[in-house]
Amino acid sequence: MIADLKPYADYKASGLPWLGQVPGHWDALPLAGLARLKSVVNQSERQLLSVYLQRGVVKFSDVAEKRTNATSEDVSKYQAVDPGDLVLNNQQAWRGSVGVSDHSGIVSPAYLVLALSKLYSAPYANLLFRDQSMVSQYLVCSKGVGTIQRNLYWPHLKRVGVIVPPPDEQAVIVRFLDWANGRLERAIRAKRKVIALLNEQKQAIIHRAVTRGLDPDVPLKPSGIPWLGDIPRHWEVRRIKYLLREVDERSTTGSEPLLSMRMHHGLVLFADHFTRPPQAATLVGFKIVRPGQFVVNRMQAGNGVIFASSLTGLVSPDYAVFDPIGDANVDFLGELFRSRNVRVKFRAESKGLGTGTSGFLRLYNDRLGAIHVALPPIEEQGAILAGLAGELSGANTIISRLEREIELLREYRTRLVADVVTGKLDVREAAARLPVEAPLETIEDDSDLSDEAEAEAADEEAMV
């Protein structure tokens, strides 16, 4: 059905350089004629809302455990938001941190809150104002130095032209995109579940290799450490402080490439995974990491976010960087530190506000260094890595293929939403033929699969 979509029969010039032609019966007007700037304060009894890049306007309580910044205790100057209001993070709108609210609440005084015209339905407006074609206009209307924080001002934004389809057509567009998104999201979730199962299988293989070695019949001995249990007889128990030494080298120019910590991928170039990398001036004071050094996200160490780097670049000042010391293979240590039991120990030794994997828990150096691990001879470490490479190659190949398929599905979804919302494709006939399907929320819950993605997204936002 999606493949059968065609353009409208009649188009006209919109007069908007960023948009081009629009369906002949759609209107194009300045935003000032369709939105009014609000600033209602002293509403402290309302719930706190926030704006997330991938989720739009959400209740802060739903995502507070993923945030690293504290909220002001005095919220008297926070602005009131009503259902149907457009909320823009004035410093991050150019990245897409905007949304139309479903909730009544309050947001930061730094945000822009716009009451939208009744010509817009809230669901359609949320799609339109979060579309990349509109996001590009927020960048044009934003002013500032660098690429991390650009302030968006209403006097510039209000002159931007926007489109207004007829109300009944807005409803048709929303219905069709809800259906299409459900189909695509189901496909993405199915692939993510396969990836999760393969990663579980990989973890079991890695855990066995780094705690017992490659010989299933190896003689064992008590380690003397309750959580370690028995270990191969010829292995040694060592504290991590004798394996790693922290270094703190800072960039004075910010000219080195920015690196990103990615679960299951390690340290990668930020520019390879995200658009508009930050300018050098914003990266002065970031930590320099070099090949062979370890980087630890102290707040995510219990989730396995601890990697040896093969690159030279910059990481967040909040991360810890270590030189390996002693007779240890740096890649073996990486697999060991991300193994199941060691991650559980890292979580248990993390301290701070919150419980479990939530809140602001950090793994501090003294507690990290005091943890015992079992270590084979250096030659055996290399042999274990070689054995793992062969045993995991098949699963890694399948995971890479599935990740690429998910990436393509997401790119397709973004393009489809843009084409439909801006009138490049006519969905009226297709929407009339839509089957009745269960809402996406009724699908078997897989929230455990989304935690990692949320952690990565929050990690990236906090880093820069």
C-alpha cells in the first residue's frame, strides 16, 4: 500500500524556499499568523515536562533517571504548557528538540511555548513541526557561536512560512502515518529482538571464555573471592588497581576528533554517526584518549560501557581514561570487564543517588580499583581472544546485517513522514483502505530492548 502512493494531481508554488510546491488546496502562511508566544508563570503545582530529541514533549518523571542535570528547586518562573501547545528547546531546536504537547505542565523558562491556531490538529502539528524540513528552519532562525547551543528567537521564527492542509486531510495524514509507523516499528522491533537474543548468546560465550578459558576440562581452584567462585588452577586473582592507572590529559584546542561511546560498538568517531559535529571551541577541556587506553563511562560501567580505544580523539570530561599496566592484554580486559558477572559487580560497587541501574550512580576509582578479577597468563589471553573471534563471527555478521536493515527502515520512515506531511505524496485513497490493526501499544512489551537505546541517546546528549 505504501509503495502505491502517488503525488497530488494539482500543485502550486508555496512561496516558501524550503518547501517548494504544495498541493493546490493547501495554504501557506507565516507562523506568526498561526501561533502566539506564551509565557505564563507561577504554575508550580503543575507537573514538570521536558523535550527530548526523539520523543518530543514528555513528562520529566518518565525520563528523569536518564538525565544527568538537576532541575531547579524554584520552578515559579517555569512556563505553563497546555495540551496542543508547541514547545521548543530554544538551544536545541535546530537539532529537533521540539514537540506539540499532549500534557498540561510546565517547562524551563529558556524554552519557547507557542499556542497554535485551531487550524492545526495537535497530532498533525506534532508531525509537521518535528519534520526535518521544519527543523532546518529552526537552524536558520537560531543565533549563536559554535554548534552545540544556538539560541532560537521568536522575532526570527515568527517570520517562517508554514503549511496548513484542510482539517479533514490533517486527520487522514495522521491516521495513515500512524498505520505506516506501526508497520515499520513492528518490523524494527522484530529485528531488535533477534539482535538481543544474539547478544545474549554472545555474552554467554564470552562469559565462559573469560572465566574458564577455552579448555572445558581445565582443573579449577577456589578463587577466595565469593562472587568469583572457582577459577582455573593456573590463573591469578588481581585487583583492577594493578591493571589500570587513570590519566587525565585535556585538549587545549579542541581540534582532535570527538569520539562517541556506543554499546556493542565501542569507541567510534562521533562524525560517523551524528550530523553537525560540534566545533573545536566547544571541546576545549575534553579528555584526550589514545589507542590502547581504556575509557569508562562511570554512570554506565555496570551496563558494559567500558572500552579500549583504537582511535585518538576526545571524550567527555565526565569519563575516566586509563592506561593499562601490568601483564594484561587490553582487548582481553575489555571483554572481561563487559562480561556478565563483572558488570553485576560494577553495578553493586557504584554509589550515588538512586537504586539498581537508575538514578545517578557512579563507579568511583577507589571502588573500581578494589574489585578482584581472575586473569590467565598473557599468552592464554591472546589465545582466548582468537578463539572468541572465530566463535562469534557468525553472530556478529548477522547482527551487523540486522542493524543496517533497521537503519534503512528508520531512514525510510523519516522520508515517508516528510513526503506525506509536506504534501509530496497523497495518502487520501490509501487511508480509506486501511485495515484495522491493533495499536502499537498492545504489542508484546519489549521495553528491556529500548533501555540500551535510551541510555545511548542520553549519553550522547550529556556528552556534548
